[in-house]
Amino acid sequence: MLPQAVGNLATCTAQGFFGTIATISSILITGSIAVAFLLQVKYQFRETRMRIVEKCSIGISTVIPLLAGILVLMDKGFNPGAVGVCTMEAFPWQCGTAQKYRNLSEYCTTDVNVRGAKRWLYLYIFLIAPLVLVLLTIITCMAMLFWSVRTQELRVAQWSQAAADGRNQKQVFIKSMLCISAFVVTWAPITVSIANGFWSWKEQYVTNFFLPIQGILNALVYSNLFPTLKEGIMSMARASRNSMITQNAQNISNSLDNVENTI
């Protein structure tokens, strides 16, 4: 089971505040990386212009999450949830799902002072909306990049066999699919968990596993790590094959020497 040690009100609020900021920042930064990738490849932005883009991206990915965190904090929206994690949640947390159970509606409305009553509004505005927006941004950027490369290859196809084969557009298409898949794989579990009300322990384990790997997946996709790993594996395979051939040749030579000595 997941730990239930949420601490006191102050530590729980701090956990929810910084966790929310980090989550929204991760989403926006991933979208900024896709935009920067498009600007560098399609529009040939150089270092000077990319520095401006970088500063704007950092500013957006910092200011918006900070404002969101402050707004939720002012509304006392950071509370312990059913699984022992402090986040944008109602307290008592049962009142956050009162719409599912009619017998809780009256209790949560009249008998208790509910903290974080606007929990669903905050989740939709500060989590679901950025997720959808960034996903559309990534898809748009990758589509524009692929179409640009495809158009260039079609123009020079009659003079270049590589362009005629569509080599570059195939590589761009694969990288585009990897970019989109990395984002979906990371954020789909938490979206499903929110839709289901965070009730399943299995969903929580899956969500907690995938959320931290966004940066790792970005590094794998946007860097040349895949080609480097592929080249390294192929190099090791060639070295191993050459070593086996050399060893077999040596064994054959030794066997022939032994036969000659016997004769």
C-alpha cells in the first residue's frame, strides 16, 4: 500500500504546492521543447534567437505554474487525498466525489466545512487543459516539421536518390511519433486516474511510475542517444563477430599444425 504519512496541515500544503508547480512546469517545458525543435529545424533559428525563445519558455513554464499554485493555495485547495498524497483535493476527500454518492451531498454541503471545494475546477484548468494544449502543440509542431522535410525532399528528389527514397522524412516521422508517444505514455495514467477519481491503488502505482520519466524520455527522443546506442551495439556485434572469426581461424590453424606434426 502507499504511505499515508501526509504530515500536518503546513507540510501537506507545502507538498501539494510544490508538487503542483513541478507537475505543471513539466508539462509546459515539454511543449516548449517541441516548439524549440521546430524553430531550430524548420525556421533555422540560430543561437541568439534561440536564447530569446529559451528565456520566454522558462518564463512561461515558471510564472504560470506559480500563479496556479498561489491561486489554489489561497483557496485552501491543497489537502491529503485518499491515497495519502497531498495535492489539489477536497478535505474531507470524500466530499470531492460527493457527486457520485447522493448520501454525501447533504453532509458535505451543510454539516462540514469543506476545504478545496473547487478541486475539479482546478484540475480541469491547471492540469487537464495544459495537457490537451501541449499535446496539440506537440502534434502540430511535429506535423509542420514532417511536412517541411517532405516538401524539401520532393523538390530535390530528381537529383538525389536519398531524397527520392524519402530517407529524411522517414526519420522525422519516426522521431515525431516518439515525441508524441513519450508525452502520451507519461501523462495518460494520471489523466485516467483523475477521470476515475484516484480510487484504484493500481492506477496510483502506474501513475507514480510514469510521471517522473518525462525528462528521461525527452532526452532519449530529442538527443542522438538512440543512434548512438544503435551504433554502439552494432560496433560491439562487429567486434564480437571479428573476435569469433579470429578465434576460429586460430583454432583451425592450430589443428592443422597438430596434424602436420603428427604426420
